[in-house]
Amino acid sequence: MELNIRSSIIGATLAAALVAIFSFKAPSAPESYTWRQFSTIESVVPGGMGRSRMIISDQADQTIEKDLLNFYSLTGINFKNVANNDRLIVDNINTWTAEGWELTNVTTGVQSNDNNGIFITRYLFRKPV
């Protein structure tokens, strides 16, 4: 009987030790990231008189500009232009995520007065170093 109690105590102690060893891991070091961003500036100037662009700063801090279409034409909002811009933006996001970048934040803003203005969106990405 005494042997069974000793065996049970030893077994329970070993089990508790194994649980403690595998449960308490040292905290891992925080990951380091490299960051990348692109911005879209879309004109809301009536009559198609504005300028719309995608601005990208590449890894070498070179600025790349891609033309986007204006939201407005002479007849009002041009929904084909909006759809075209959406497609270009999503293509850029798909390219970056395929390269291992993670989209972490999207920030929008509008600046306008009377009938003139811009709509700006910033897309922030990160990638583990």
C-alpha cells in the first residue's frame, strides 16, 4: 500500500513538473518590421478639371506616381472612373500582399471648399524584417 502511495506522489510530481516546463515559455522578443505606404489622391473638382494620383514611395525612397482618373467628368460623377480607380488600388494591394506585405492601416481624409476638393487615402503596410 505504501508503495502505491509513493508511486502516485512521484507520478503526480512528474506530471506537475512537465506541465510547468511546457506551460511557461519565456516571452518572445517583439518582431521588427519594415514599413511601406502608398497614398491615393482623388479629385472631386467638377468638370474633370482636377488631378488624381497614386503616390508610392519605394524602398529606395524614390517617388512613383501613377495616374488615377478623376471622379467627375463634364456630366457629373463618372462611375466608370471610380471603378477603374478601385481596380488599380486593389491591384496594387494584391501585388504588395503577394510580396509578403501585410496591410495594417487605412486612413482617409477629405479637404474641400465650395465645389473643389480632394479625397485622400493612405495605405500602410508592414513586413517582418
